[in-house]
Amino acid sequence: MKVNIKKISEKTGFSPATVSNALNHKRGVNKDTAAEILKTAKEMGYVMESGITKIKLVIYRDRGLIVGDTPFFSLVVDGFEKACREAGYEMVLFYLDRRAEDYEKQVDNLLLDSSTAIVLYGSELSDEEAAVFRKAQMPFLMLDYWNHDMSFNGVFINNADAARMAGEYLVKKGHTKIGYLKGKYRIKAFGSRAVGLQIALQKHGLELAPEYIVNLAVTMEEAYQDMLEYLKKDPELPTAFFADNDNLALGAMQALKETGFRVPEDVSIIGFDDLPFCEIAVPRLTSLRVPKQEMGRLAVREIVEMIRGRIDMKTKIQICTEFMERDSVCNRNNINFKER
């Protein structure tokens, strides 16, 4: 027998109007009441008008160097899962590895499944690979990736503006020789951060000198090893570095300290993401905090709106970062620094 709003009303004891409002996520319904109604509807086999009851979070991996078992990733997924549950949808986690032999078949199967909506976590996605997903017919959203041809709905970090903020901060603190800890594995987010840093420097008549760009692996341990090798050459160092992410910043900072440099007195460092390690590092790492759980929640909110037909145009939502000022940047204004 088909389950309808009247039957859910009889089962829960709430009025048909309240049940309808809860199922359509309208304001004015008590949170606990809405949760009970959604739970009962799911147990009774009620199907939303779109027929979609699941949201699939597809984790795209190219090399697996950015997306993996990290605090950043796990917090995004945690926020995503909670938001799905609250909205009455089942979350399905699916890993899509570009290196798999049956990769193309997996993609085809994904895009043929009309019973689910898809959120593609595309941190490691290239523009060439993204083109494959343009043929998706179900509600489809990109997370942590943006294509400038505006072919996808997307939720992603405001990378360029965040990095520009970091550059401005370093200049304000009296730094004129500013370097860049550049991830060897390039993703679109890193490219945007590099652009933001350069914009900040150019604004103040400064430039990102090639000799101040240090290429490091993107894992913390490998970044540490790469920085040690770099420092063995006794290079001229800037007074401050902006890093593509916290892994690079923390790895480089450890190498600098072991080589005899003082952080932040000799070399200041700013990271990106604000991983939990930043707060316990010595010195504590200044970083740009990405609201990770909220990022996952926002992706769910947007895909749910698409499922319900409330978004009929392409949209992009940029998530702003929060600047977390700690101890890894010194103020060079009005201070007499002792030369090493």
C-alpha cells in the first residue's frame, strides 16, 4: 500500500499540515518534531516526490595525496553525514579512483543511477576529468572544486581571497621578502592561493621572487624531508613564507628549527586549513581556518534544494576562511633583529 502524508499523520499523531511542512523542510516545525516525522516516513517507505532518497558523496582521487584519512577530510564528511540525516536522506560514501582499471565503467554506472543525487568531492579533480561529469542527469554538485566555464553547481573555499589576506597580513607585519612553500602536486585550490598571494604582494609593490619559491611534497613528513634537502644548499631565505597548506607549513617549520633557524624570529610561516596540529605545534602555527563541518553541511543543503527543484540555475558558493593568528609570524616593525 502506498504511503502518503495522511498515513504518516496517523502513525505519528501530528496533523497532515505539520507532516507536509516537515517533509518539505519548511520553517515553523519544531526540530524534534521534524526529526520524528522524517524518521517515521523513512521507516514506512515514504518516497520523496523526486524519487531520490539517497545522496551519494563521491570522493574523487587522482593520487590520493590531498583527499585521504586526514582531519580536514573527516570533518567535512562528518558535517555532510549529519546534514543528510537531519534532512531525511541516506548518505552513501563512494570512492572513485582515477587509477582504477574500471574507472570509466564506474563513472558510467554513477551517472546512470537516477535514484541518488551526487556530490562530487573534487579537490584532486582536473578540468579535463571534470568534463566527463557534465552529462550527469541527476542533481549534481561539485564540492571543493570550481570550473570557470560555470558548468557545475559548486561549493568551494574562497582560496584566492584567503591567500591574499595572508599576504596582506605579512606585509602589515613588516615583511618585504615573502616566499611561497609550493606543493609539488598541483591542484586548482593551490593555484588560486598562489594567485591571491601574488595579488597582495603586487598591491604593495613587491614581487614573489623565484628564489623564494620552495617546492615541497604535500604530506607533512615528505615536506619536512624536502625542506631539509633545500636548506642543505644554504639558500638565501625570505623573512616569511606562505604555504599552500598546513602540512607543508608544519613540515617546513620543523626542518627550519632543526637546521638552526628561529621561527618566527628568522623565518615566519603561515599555513592554510587550520588542522588540529596547528594549535599544538611549537610555535603555534598561524593559519587560515576552513569551516570544515559547515562546508559539508552547506553542500547537503544545496543538493537538497536541487533535489526539490528549488534551484534552476547554476550557482557557486564560496566559503570564507577565518584568520587564526598565533605565534608563527613575528612583527618586524620597530624591532631590531639580530642577524644570524
